[in-house]
Amino acid sequence: IPGAGIWQALNEMLAAYPKQSGSWPHPSNNFIIEYDNSDQDGLTNRVKNITLNGEPLDMTRHYKIAVTTFMFSGGDGISGFTQGIKISKDEYRVGDVVISNK
């Protein structure tokens, strides 16, 4: 997925803030999202900065990420992830994978 798709998806996920939402992002600890919760523009500019391993997210670089099939297909109105290309044909449920790899 291009960095721009990740940026878009995170803006969409944070659009409902401060209301609770099932689409709230759950990034890994090396992925930092800075956002302005006072912005009322929602989808257009809530995210201010994203870093991965201390480096700024590159809007044109393609990244490999793990998301559920639901999110990949635009679930919860998060269309940013649909810019990605599915590279795994496995249809494991996330809960099953996490449990089996304890």
C-alpha cells in the first residue's frame, strides 16, 4: 500500500474522534501517529505526522502491512486500505493466528 493510502486510512479512522469507534487504529510500537484532536476537518487533515522506525512516512513508497480482510475491503468506511494489493492468499482469522503462535 502506498504511504498516501496509510495516511488516508488513518485520517478516516480518526475522523470520529473523540467518539469511540471500532475503527480506532492499533499500530505497532515503532509506528507513531501524531494528530490534532482539535481539528474539526476530520477526514482531510486530522493526522499531522506519521513515523515508522523513526523515519517519516513516505507518501509514494509502498509498505507491507497486516490488516483484516474487513478493513482491506473498506470496512467501517476506511477506504484508504483499499489502495493496497493483497499479497497473501491465506484466509486465517487474526484471532486464530495470534492464539496458535503463543
